[in-house]
Amino acid sequence: MMTRTALTRTQDVGSFYTPVTPTRRVPDLIEDARDGLLTRPRSLPPKYFYDDRGSELFERICTTDEYYPTRTEDALLARHSGNIIARTMPDQIIELGSGSSRKTRRLFDACEAAGHVCNYSPFDVCEAVLEQAAIDLGRQYRWLTITPLLGDYHAGLGNLPGSKGTSLYVFLGSTIGNFEPDRAESFMREIVSCMASGDWLLLGADRIKDHAVLRAAYNDAEGITAEFNLNVLRVLNRELGANFEIGNFDHEAVFNEEQARIEMYLESRCDQDVYLGALGRSIRLQREERILTELSHKFSPARLQQLLHDCGLEIERHYEPANRYFSLLLARRRE
Ligand code: SAH
Ligand code: AVI
């Protein structure tokens, strides 16, 4: 991953990012660790996965044989971006949790093919991934005005920079599945409240399917998902002055059928004490005790329709592959 110094040297994208001012306060890592680790059941919010290394590991997960969501969604975008751009003709594309923006290129390719120029605002919590995306996209699409936005989308969308004309909000990768169901709905409502009449939302959502396929996607043979999961302990060691022994934990990812979600845990391999420096406290973890690190909800078409309807959206198109592994929904605000 290129460093910020390197970006300054390339001078490719001018000033690098615009910070998104929170509209509400969200807990910081110390508070999240206090809330999530000092009491049982133990848990951590998934945003802490995404330091530089975590973002790189996520990119590697996307290329594993088992992790079908990325290539399935990418194939849908490759096939339908022409249609999506023709319908929406966006003046700006605003992407939430944009990561490397790799799949979003399909939309830019379609813009190019249609001779349509637009602006792009990728919004992410990880500075390194945002920076690299801005550099790469700036090189590939010289016509594209890129405004990288750095911030936590849980802190509110009310301070996103103002926009002119038609906006296409993009939320890909089934990141919506990482939210608790109530939060998924309130977040979607927040997106809708940013949308003016005539604006669009493109949402990617992973579908319920054969449980073995789902389990394999979060238990790849190379162990990259395990590394991604364990990486959050490195984040805690660095940012919180904790002393987690990475080798004392196992990656666990199980499908909870009742809740239709993958649950990802770090499981303690032994009885152990871990010191959380910034909290001035130790916690005792018993053998096989788990820390919940991520929920990844899987959706039925009916659930997606209900979610979008309840949030004031009207579905314009529902794109899905022949195996129905993934949904790409193009929606607009219901008037
Ligand atoms: N949209 C991309 C990346 C998905 S990974 C894709 O489909 O491949 C999830 C992305 O959301 C990561 O880049 C991560 O840094 C970002 N993210 C996670 N929590 C976030 C938060 N609270 N605010 C903003 N971005 C967040
Ligand atoms: C970003 N998010 C939608 C991914 C998912 O599938 O829930 C993160 C991930 N976790 C493990 N593998 C991928």
C-alpha cells in the first residue's frame, strides 16, 4: 500500500481527502473495548478490522476461490453497468465503504462508453485504502473528479459535501449485512434522507444459499479470512496497548440459520489473561470463550424488498445471476 508521502510526491490527486464531520458522536476504540470486552458475551465492532493490513487482507479475501460475493457482484456490475448508467445518468457517484473501489470501475467504464462525465466521492474509514483507490482511479480515469471522503459512516451522513444534479449512492459488497438488522434499516433511512428527488441507490446484498457455500466463503483454505479476523487483535495491541497473543486464538465462522447470518468469532485456545493497557484492566478469557467480531447477514429477495420499501425506496431494477447468489438493487426515493 502506498504511503501518504508517496501520494504527495505523485501530486496526482491534489489534496488527498475531505474529512466528513460527524453529525453525532460515536464511541471511540477505548469505549467500544470497554463496552464489548469487559462484559460477556464479548464483541467488537467490525470497523476495527480495517487498518492498512486489514484492508489488504480483505482485498486478498476477495480473490479466494471460496469468497464468491466479490466476483459475483463484479460480474453483475460488468453486465449491467451500461444499463445502470443509462437509467441514472449521475452527476456524482457517492460510495459508502468504498474500499479499493475495484468493482465501481465497472460504472466508470460504462460512463466512458456512454461519453458521460461524473464526479466520484468514495467514503471510507480506512485512510490507506482510500488513498490507494484515489491514486489508482485518478490514473485510470483522467476525466473523473475524485473527492475522497474519510470518516465513519456510523457518525452520520448529514455532513457529506453538497451535491449538484443527480446523485447515485452506491453501497456494495453486502456491507449492509454487517449491520444489526435495526441498524441496517436506520442506516438505509439515513441514506434516503440524503437523497433528493431523482437520486438513486445501488445496493449490493448477499443472498441466503447452500450453507456449505456460505461457510466455505468465511473459512477459505488459505486461511486469509482467519488472518483478517485475527488482525483485529493486532489493532487492539497497537491502539489499546493490549497484549493479545495472536497464537492463542482461533478463527471461527459459523452460519446461524435462524438469524440467516455468518457469525465470526475469535475463540480462546486456553484459559488466559489479557491486559488492555488503555483501560488499565485485564480480562480473563476461558478456553473456548469467544469474542464476536462480525455478523454478515444473508438476505432473501423478500427481506430486501421489505427493507427497501420500509426505508422509502422503490426498486427500479433487481439484478441477479443465474445461481441467485447475490442481489444488486437499483432503487429510487419513493415520492
Ligand atoms: N465496498 C467494497 C469494500 C467492502 S469492505 C467492496 O464491496 O469490496 C468494507 C469497507 O467498509 C472497508 O473498506 C472498510 O474500511 C469500510 N468501513 C467499515 N466500517 C466503516 C465505517 N464505520 N465507516 C466508513 N467505512 C467503513
Ligand atoms: C465487508 N463485508 C461485507 C465482508 C463480509 O462478507 O461480511 C467482510 C468479510 N468478513 C469476512 N470475509 C469478508
